[in-house]
Amino acid sequence: MKLVIVRHADPDYTIDSLTPTGWDEAKLLAPRISRMNVKEFYLSPLGRAQDTARVTLERMGRTGKTLPWLQEFPVQVVKTGESTPNILWDWLPENWTSVPEFYDREKWMHVPIFEQAGVPEAVKEVTDGLDALLAEHGYVREGNCYRVVRANEDTLVFFCHFGLECVLLGHLLGVSPMVLWHGFCAAPTSVTTVVTEERREGIASFRTGMFGDISHLYAAGREPSFSARFCETFDNTDQRH
């Protein structure tokens, strides 16, 4: 089975939709997804993901199922040196890298400020939702692998968000999302694929075949939007700091 995780197009957060650039990106993405033999589409309930998906779904004459746990990961915390709550995946490197627990696949969510903010409960809602869905498609979580009840080569497409994507990948691959949030970047309309491997009959694991691919943008001569990235060099004031 193949999971295709698509980040929404360039967002206009003020209206929870897309910028004009984002609509263009969604139109460039649609032919790429349309060529896939997709079993099911699953959508975040948030507008920017719904709008991105709609361009593809209308092109294909398909519909998708909206799942509440595919919304952007909602928990916010007051980080070191700050006074107001903010998203989990935007830490200064010198702060998050100084906490050894953040590198641990289990301990990261139990750091005191995360515990107090309800991060473990929010992670469980996402991972329980994912595992229930995979079970419907024939793969039942047992420990760190999946028992194959109904082997298949179906393709499931998820239209969601970068923060949420890293929680999904962390669960499937056994990696702390803190490492993924700060070490990887999925640009708007980027495509990530995760595929099952059943090397022993009845036991499957997931392996990433592609992360954050934006070849559909480059093929059209378009540079990716800068959303989710920060300045390459500090003196580049045209980029986000």
C-alpha cells in the first residue's frame, strides 16, 4: 500500500484559503495526482487543504473524505524565552537541540511543557486515527510494525499540513517529529510517498520513497513558495527570519 501525503498550496492564513500563487500551485499539482490510480482521498477539514484538494478532485470527478484528525496539529506552547503560545515546530535551533528528550521517539512529547499543553493526547488522537484508517485498508498496528490482514497495492492520498505530516511520519517511521519538523521542509503542494514493505509474509513496515517532492512545479518553471522555510543566511532580509 502507498500513502501519498500532500501539503496544501501556498496559504493565505488570514482567510484559511490560498494565495493567488497557491491557486496556481494547486492547478499544477492536479495533473500529477490525476495520473495516479487512487483508491481513496482523505482531507483535512481546514480551508487551505480543502481548496488545494478541490482542484484535483474536480479534475478527476472524485470526492474525498474529510477527517478531523488531519487538521494542522493544533497544540501550541510557550517556548523557551517567549511569553506567548506558538506552534510546536518553530523553535530556535539553540533551544530545542539542547533538550535530549526531543530526539527520542517516545520521550519528546513528555517534556514538561508539552505534557502540560496536552501534546501526548493530541498525538494519540492523530496516531489512533491513522491506525484505524490503515486497519480499514488491511494493515493492523502491532508494536512497531503492521500485521497484514489484506495485502494490497492501493494508493491513499492525504491533503493536509506540514506539521501534521511530520506527526504521521514520526508514527510510521519511529522518529521524533521534533527532528522532522526542524530538519525537513515540505514546501506547498509537495508530495511525500510512504510505501509498505512486506519482507516477511504478514508483517509490514513503512518506508519513505520520496519526501517533499515539487517536481511538478519545476516542470512548469515555477519556484516553490517559501512557506515553512527560514532565511538561508541571516543577512538575507528578503527571506523569513
